[in-house]
Amino acid sequence: METRVIVSAIIQKGDYILLGKKAKGRPPYPDVWHLLGGGVEDEFQRQAIELIEQGDYNNMLFIKNLEREVWEESRIEIKSIQNICPKYRTTPRETKTNNKYGVLTHYIFLEYLCEYKSGKPTPNDDIKEVKWVDKRNLPNVQVTKPSHEMYKELGWI
């Protein structure tokens, strides 16, 4: 089974976070709101797994991939990037689900608290819609199962 390292941004602007949604029916996690982000570039997957095994979650490899993914999906820049491990959880979140080709894949999610820096959020790449959501309204938003778990850990749900 393939393993993919995913970097995800919890982009904050005051009491709001930026969420994205893919085109209807597009896996993984179709038809729900999720964090912006995506896979570490293929040529760095092996190095990424080694860094995770070492507990080096704030390595520049991950930060640069996160900044690239956020820019590709929303055309914004972020700052103050910090992984939620170990403050909110001891290890990264992992799950197995079908990828966009329908192949069962092992995902390792590296989730980063960060702040909005600049740019107008504009859906791009595989994101079809973006919106700012008040953290207090998260219980009323249909999000991915891993995101729901993460928001509970952060104390937002």
C-alpha cells in the first residue's frame, strides 16, 4: 500500500479559518469542507517519512511544501507556521482511504496552525470553493472526519 505524507494548513484570521472544497464527488473526501494543503512532492516522500519517524514535524521541507500547496489552492500566503504536534497530539494523524484514483492509500497528515499573511483567497488547482468560517460555527459545517477529530483536539468543537 502506498503511503502519502499530506501537509494541511489551519489558516487563521482572527476567529476565522479558511476552508476549501473540491469539485463535487472528487476524492479523497468528496463533498465536504477541508483544510487547504496536499501531498509533499513525490521526490521527497521517502525523506518526509524519515523526518516524521524522527519527530521533525517543523522541518523546512514540510513548511515549503505547505506554503506551495496553500498558494496553489488559494493564491494566498501564510505565516507563523507551527505543527500541532506535540502540543495538541503526540503523533501525526493517520488514516487509510481511497485516493483520487480509487486506490487504497495510507495517509499521514501533518497539520499546521498558521496565520493568514496576504492575498485574496481564490479557489485554484483542485479546489473549487473557499470560504472563511467562524471557529464557533464549526459544529455546523460538514468537514472531513480527520478535520473533525483535529478541531476537537484544538478545543474548537
